[in-house]
Amino acid sequence: MNFFKWLTKIDRRWVYLLMAFVVAFPILTNIKGTIKKPSKSAVKLFKYIDKLEKDNTIMLTFDYSPDSLAELNPMSKAITYHALEKNLRIIGLAPLWPTGGGLGLDVIQSQVDRFNQEVVLKSYLDEIVDSPLIKKYRETNKISVENIKTNITTVVTAYYESDKKTIEVNKKLFDIMEKNNLFTKADKDKFKLNGRDWSYFGYKPGFSSIMLGMGKDIPKTIVNDYWGTPIIKHEMFNSKTKKVKSFEDISIVIDFAAGASVDYLLLYVNTKFGRPLGAGVTAVMAADYYPYIQSGQLVGMLNGMRGAADYETLIKQPGRGLNAMASQTYAHLLIILFIILGNIGYLVTKKGDEK
């Protein structure tokens, strides 16, 4: 009785503090949630991408802003990583939202770097890091093992892409590796390189004309990539055997959206040019797009944070999606506990007052 009376008088700020701790704890400690049965719409999208053959091209469009990245970044990263694992080529752009330009680049670049470091260079990095010269360089500059692995990955990527700016920034490390023939230990063919394995356009104004133009001729419509380099110089767009010319050469377009961009892409990409379209949307938007899955206009869809967790489960690569699902689970359990205690407390104190 006294316990429940005490609960009725507790400062609500303690409740808020407890809730904040429960939400933050799984994220800070990297606890992952579990998804036993991914949603059907996520499975459909996964299966479509998983069946694509090597060197097929997919297009990822980023139509959201920083306020929505908590939901959309995890799912876009999961799909990007899956595409890299399947050796698919990736084209990225932000057709409707200027704010999506930088966000999309961060998503693709981060997963390319992660794949190059964790998959392509895994054994190579362990060998290089243990070499006397790299050890000396690391100790002199007080660089951790993880950071030197990241730096080496950056330098090797710059070497293969002939990126003079990045090489200049990492000149000392580059010179050590070049003088000791350390670049020859990496496998260039397996490396994911800008222009060959992925290309990013950023935001391009004039949505309708861009979509119509890309349906006929991508290099003539886009002209330059995010950094101002003519995309016709990219191997992806000038190869004799695997050249990407128009939407006909793109296996699927997947839009990550916080607004109505999916509707517009349905009109242009799917209806006008007949290309398969997938979507990743915020949770509040998902109900509007399930009919398009049933009609076949959408191949599949990822629904908010749960959609990201579904996809991470399917590709067996736990990330921020499963991490956030653990936070949601613990928060919901705490809310249920509060409701139960509140109702019991109400009944107990009510009976006490009647006596």
C-alpha cells in the first residue's frame, strides 16, 4: 500500500530519466535485437536483389533530410552492403530532395569503405599492419590499429582510383606503401572503385526532365557526377560490354523516402519506363504504399526502423536497425510495466480510500 502511494508522489522527471536510460543503453552498449520473421514486403525486396546476377546495376535514390536519417540510413546502408556483396554496380542520386545529396553519398561511401576493409582487404590489412615500417609509422603518429586499417584502406582506394587529392593528404603513408610494394598485395579486381563499381550524382535540379532524360540517355542527361567529373569517363558508362546507357540497363530503382517521392518515381520509373521499383519509407508513410506492392508496382518495401532490422536479419549483417529495435523493445516493456503498476496502484489506493 505504502509503495503504491509513494509511486503516485514520485517526481515524473525520474520516470523520464529512466525511460531515457532504457532507450540509450542498448545503443551505447551495441545490444542487438532479434527478428524471428521478417515482413513479407522486406523479404520480397531482398529476394529480388539477391537473385540479380553479378554486374547488374541498381539505382538508389535518397529523398530525405537529416530529421529522417535515423529510420532511413540503416535500411539504405543494409541494401547498399547487400548489393556490394552480390557484386552489383550501384548508381546513387537525390532526384527530389537537395538535402539527400550529402546523405546518400555518406551511405554509399561508408558501405564501400566498410566492404573494402572488412571483406576485400581483411587478410591483407593484418599482414600490412604487422610490418615493421607500418608499425613504426603508427607508433610515431600515435594511430590506433583500427584507424591505421582505415587509413590504409583509404590510401589503397585512392591509389586504384588515381585520386591525387587523397594521396596528397596521406602522402607519408602512401610513400611508405609505394616504396615497399605494398599495393601489389591487394586484389584490384575485387576492390569496389568509384566509376567502375559505383557512381554518385548527388542532387540534380529539374526532376521531370532528369527522369525523362535518364530513361533515354543517362550520360547526356547527368553529364557530371557529384564531384564534377564527366560520367562518360567512368568505366560504368563507357565500357564496351557492360555500359549503362539508360533505365533499360538498370535492374531496379530503390527510393529511400521521407515524402511523396515514391509516387513520382512510380509514374516515371515504373509506369513510363517499365522498370522495377522498390522503396524504403518512414513508418508513418508505409500504410500508403502497401497497395502498390499488391498491384505489383512496387517489388517490395522496407517499413521504418523495423524494415531496416528485417533487412539486416536477411543479409545476416546486424547494424543500427537491430540495435534500435532493442531500444524500442526495452522501452515498450518499460511502458507496459508502468501501465501495470499504475492500474494496480489505482485499484489499491482506491480501496484504501474507501475504508
